[in-house]
Amino acid sequence: MHIDLRQLRHLIALADHRSFVAAAVAVNLSQSAFSRSIQALEHSVGCQLIDRARKDLAPTQQGQVVLDHARRLVSGARQLTNEIIQFKGLEAGELRFGCGPAPAAGLIPRAVGAFIGHYPQARVHFQVDDWQSLSKRLLGDEFEFFVADTRQFEADPDYLTQRLRPRQWHFCCRVGHPLAQQARVSAEQLFSYPLAVTIRPPNLRKVIADLSGRPDYQPNVECEHSYSLLGVVLRSNAIGICGSYSDALYSAKGELVRLSVDGLAGDCEETFTRYGIVSRAGHRLSPLAKAMVEQIKRTDDEDVGAEAYELSNLAV
């Protein structure tokens, strides 16, 4: 059996785009040439890989097996080529990693900015997603590592986690909000106003559920983009969440008030982030990935001053 790596790339493109036309465009082939490539791959493996009777062109059972191996083989080939290039100099390499929405709101952009200052010719791709999707893509060899909440990975022997500094978050509102002048607010007062937050992180979900008394509490406005949520809070009576990990606080310029909520202790573990760098145990990082990990750690350490500045912009 002869399997062409290029044909495997075409199968992946078809699985991602679920359209012969779109997949052919993505790999820069005519539709007829792309179709012949898929047919040739099917002939090589001796079975049908795509269910053409379905509108979504889903893989057959055998096709899914081939697709899973294809992703690993293509990713491995890319990493091999990339590491060989990196041995000649990190400036020419390519790095792919992921991060959660909160690290993407401040820490990671600052780290990447510093990184490309040292390696201006390096190509950096970072994908922002939730931890479940990031984990799946890490195991699929699409990423070398990701930065996100580490709670789900610290006890798993398949993962290696490197903790970053915990950052505290607070409930907040705009300066002109009815609760802004109160020294303390009750949970009842807090939840009498709309909530504009993300509840995906497990620590945030737990705090909100405990305070509201409703385990299935759903916020009025939910989004993973901190700048967008901040915009809602500044333009309404919605209650938001602010954390020192977000560059969005720089744009607030003293327009936010940090709320002290009854029943929420300032040293409560759940009011702190638990972010870290997650990679696969037993898998060696490329030189470029190692350099980025070290830069993220340095930036995290340097953020102490930035954190103090950000919190000083919040009225207590």
C-alpha cells in the first residue's frame, strides 16, 4: 500500500471544509484534480473514505480511522521539517500553540510581542479557544502547548503543566452605576442587575452559582471576548468581572468600580485564576516552542507592575 502525504493533506482539507469545491480552493487545486486525489487515496487504501451520499460529506467509519492517522502524520511531517529548519536558526521556524480567552486578553499578546522582537523572522500562530478544544488539538498534534486553566490537567499523567502566577478577579460596574457608591453589596443586590460575564472557567461558574443560589444560573450577556464584555458593562447597568490579566482594563481609564460582595472572601481561592502552560508528557518541545514558553514565563513575572497599575485604575 502506497499512501501519499499530499493526498492525506487533501483528505484533511475535505474533512475540515466538507466541500470538494472549498477544499480544492484551500489546497490550490482545481476541483477535478482534487477529486482525483481523493479517489486515488481511496484506491490505495482499498475502501471508500467519504460518504458522498451525505450533504456534509462525512467520513465513513474507515475514513475516520484514516483521517485520524492522517492528521498525526501530516502534523508530524510538519514538525519534523520545522525542527530541522530551527536547528539552522530559530528565526526561520514556525510555532503553533493555543491559549484560552483570558490569557489571550493580555499575557499572550505581550509575550508574543516580546518574542517576535527577539525572533522577527519566526512565524507564530496562536489559536484562541476553550480548554476542551485546546486539549483536543494538543492531543491531535496541532499544537505543541497551550496556555489555559490547568485544573483539568494537573493530575493527568498524559499532560505536563507549568503554573503561572494566580491573578485575582473582581465583580465590577461602571462609575455611574447605582451600586458604585456602596462600600459593600449583597448577593441579592448584585444579581438584581444583569450579569455580563463568561461562566466557562470552572472557578467563575462555582462562585456565581454559590452566590446566586442557582446551580444553573445563566448570565444575561455571555461572551469570551473581554473587550466586548467590558464595553457592555461601561454602557449599561450590567455587572461584569475584571481581572488583572486583561489589557481591557487599560482602556477603562478609571471608569470601573470594584465591588465588595458580601459572602465573597477576598482570599477565596476561586477568585483567583489558575492558568498555566500545558504540554504533552513525554513529548519534546521544539527549540522555538521552548523559547516561547520561557518568554511567556518572563512576561508573566514582569506583569507584577502592570497588575498593580491595572488594579489602581479600579475605584474600590
